[in-house]
Amino acid sequence: MLNSCVIMGRFTAEPELRKTTSGTSCCSFTLAVEREGKPDESGKHATDFIDCVAWRSTAEFICKYFSKGRMAVAEGRMQTRTWKDKHDQSRKNTEMRADSVYFADSKRDGGGAAPAEYAPGASAFSELTDDDGDLPF
């Protein structure tokens, strides 16, 4: 059997970090994932909102580095939880258990500030002035 899932989408809200009674970190978040296919008359694709959960260091990483609107790739598996609500009604929720989450945009594209050393149009290279002309090969 195979239960593997990879999705890419944008955070719909700030990720929420909680701790279990034993102190284990848990993060809940939702990714808005566009469906493949033909867009509608307004040019928009249908979107699925996938509930995700991450645990331990992955949860802490997500809450530290991701925010609403950021694009992310999440890898993991689908899982279903069942529980009883306060009215003793059975409830079921299917969510993605995210084992790894990666950046899918640059911080600049995601609305964050650009790094201090970044200057649009500037070259990342500088002239070497102490070249002695002796090649090592």
C-alpha cells in the first residue's frame, strides 16, 4: 500500500503552533492548492483548501519561517481522524500529515523583506585586484 502526498500551495493564514500535554509541538495550517485544468470564465482555477498538520521540529520550523501568503511544498501522507464533539456526535477529518515542508517562493516574492545585501540590478560579482597572473594548473 502507498500513502504519499506532495502538494504546493499558499498558506491561507498564519500557522498555529500548539503543545501537547507532554510538550510535543504541533502545527496546524491550511494550504490553498490550485487544481490543474482549464480556468473558468474569469480566468481563475478551482482551488482546494488542504488542512495540514506537522509535528515536532517540522512544526516549529513552519511556525518560525512561514506566514500567510507564502508558497510552500509539503510532503507527507493523508490521514483521517475521528472523534466525538461536545454533543456526542461522531466527527471525521481528513488532513495531510506534513513530514517535510519546503519554500516554493523567495522571501521577496512572499511579501517579506529582501535581504540587506540584495540590491536590484547590482552584480553579485566583484573585480579581483590582487591577481598575480599565476594559475595553479
